[in-house]
Amino acid sequence: MPSKKTKKAKKPVKFKTITFKVTARQKRSLMNFCRSRRTTPTKLIKKAIRPMLENYGGLKKSAVQQVAVNQLELF
């Protein structure tokens, strides 16, 4: 008789809420764009920022402050 393998329970995904403000004109523009592409504003925004967020999940903040290129080194 074949043995049954038990499946591991999936770890639930944690979601965090982020809010930001847009002007009335930007909102109207966003809604018109989404309507024409048959998508939702949430999907559009997530798709737009995904490339910027994917590679930085495990990045640790460095203790050294970065100096701007046009600043003089005095010490």
C-alpha cells in the first residue's frame, strides 16, 4: 500500500498597509488610465514599484554615511 505524504502548512503572508496622498487631478488620471487598461489602481502601483523593491528585501542598513560627490574631504 503506498504511503501518503503529508503536506507542510504554508506560512501565512504578512501584508502591511502603505498610504500616500495624490491630488484630485492625479487620482482622475490614475482612474482613467486603469479603466483604459482594464486593471485596478493597486495592481498598477504594485507593478510600477516591483522592480525597485524586489532586490532590497535582505539588505542591511550600513552604518557609514555616504558623502555627496560634490563635497570636500577635510579629514
